[in-house]
Amino acid sequence: MDTSLAIKRFDPEAENAKPYWQEFSLNLEQSATVLDALIMIREEIDGSLALRCSCRSAICGSCAMRVNGKAVLACKTRIENVSDNSRPISIEPAGIMPVIKDLVVDMDLFWNKVKEITPWLETEGVEPKEEYIASNESMVNLASVMNCIMCGACVSDCTVLEVDPAFIGPAALAKAYRFVGDPRDSKNKERLEVLDQYSGIWDCTRCMECVEVCPKDVAPMDRIMELREKAIQTGFNKTTGAKHAEAFTKIIEHSGSLDELKLPIKTFGILNMPLNMLPVGLRAAAKGKMPPVIHPSIPEVEKVKRIFDKFEEEEIENQEE
């Protein structure tokens, strides 16, 4: 199978070092993966190509990189699934993290984010007299999160980290959920209090990129949404993020669609509206994107209200159990 690859390269020791693209043409087996192709290039064509790999079985996570603009594990990605024969397959290093050389990135940013959430069980004040046996139900709930292989694919494609380096990030927040959801942990409230602050759970924009690129179906965004729910249930409902979520829900319940004019008012309050929102509103108005002052309800809005009523009934029943 004739295949063309365009690899984004970078040699920090080169004079006037800058990233550049280099194309390679290969003849590969039908079952070849992107990693197979890269290893062939390194061993048979250009021994200076730098990349990371180890298990070749989608277990170690070391070969995470971007293929055709999306983060993947190179060992798990077959050439035939990413090639359309009209242009070379583009291969570049994982995003967000600094490039060391070619396809190798510095993972310090990733690991430092994970360290921020205290990634171990806290059992202060808990002195069990015998083995603590967690229920099967609680462990099943955490099974998908524990599948994380720390490859960094979700961090690579996180749209929030791209503009805000302070954001804890999807991998660290998914890891945080693993401990918040563990019945043996004694610091759930303290963990949620930290995650409830700026750069934490409320900074996620729900773009779903982390869900799409995760090779192990950890679904970090879903875990972040569950952390938000746990934070509110625990009493952390005064932050801007929590107020925004509550206002969003109440508006949808009332009229069946989002009233964009009312949302910021209910979130911040009229007297506390951030001044930096004024230029955004003026630009929106100039483009004809100002929402209507009177927001109409959608047809059959009562059906939407019944959905909310049903959900609230189920929540009460679950709490009573």
C-alpha cells in the first residue's frame, strides 16, 4: 500500500531552529499502523526522526500525537483509516505541551496538572480496624476513569488549555473524580472546594474534544460534569459557574429555550455584571446578534417542564433511598 506522510519536525539544535514539514513516501502492509510507518522511516530512511513508543498495544500511552489534526495513539491508528489518498497523512506532536524534538513533547505540564489534584487516597482520621471493602457499585462507577493510561491526548486537544494555561485540564479533573467518587477517601469536601475555584471544574467549555480523542473511553468531560453536580450537592453553589448552571437550567425549564439576555443577569446579578462584558455586548449588537428583550416560550413548553418535574421526582426518590 503506497502511502504519503507529512511529518511536522523540529530540531532544537539546528541553526535558526523552526518547525517545518517533511514528506515521506512508503510502501506499507495493509494492516500497518501510523506507528509502524514512523518506525520504518526512523529505521530505514531517516534515523534522526524522534518519537516516543513502547508497548505498541495501546497500553502505555507514550505514542500520543496528532494525526490529521486530532490526538490519537499512533500504535492504535491504522493507516487505512486515516488516509484518503488525496493528500499526505499529517503527523505532528501532541498539542499544548512544548516540543522537545520532532514528535516528542515535554510532558511536565501534563504531570504538574495531575499533581495539583492530590492524586492519591486521603484517609486522614480514618483508622479502620480491618480491611475497608468498597462496594462493587462504587467501584464499577469508577471503572472507566481508572482506564486512563495518562497518554495526554485529551490535554493535547483541550480548547480551554489552548487559551488558558491555568486550567487544570481534562486529564487531571478526570483523575480527581476517581478520588472524589471513592468511598474510602476522607477529603471529598476539601477536594471539591479546591476544584470549585477558578481554573477548575467550571472552566470547561464542554467542547467534547477530550471525549472524542480519548483512546480508552474515559470521557473526561462527563467526569467534569459529574464533579460539578457533586460540588453543588455538597453546598458549593455560590461560584459564578454554579450560578450560571442554575440560571441556565431555570431559564430552559421556564421557556424551553435559552434567553441569552437574561442568562448573564441571573448569573451575576444586575449590580455585579463584569464590565468586560460590555464591549462584547456592543459588538454583538452591532452585528445584529442582540437577543430579543421579550423572550417567547417554545410551542408545547409544558412538555419540557414535565421533563424537569420528572427528573426532580427521581432525584428525591434517590435521596430517600
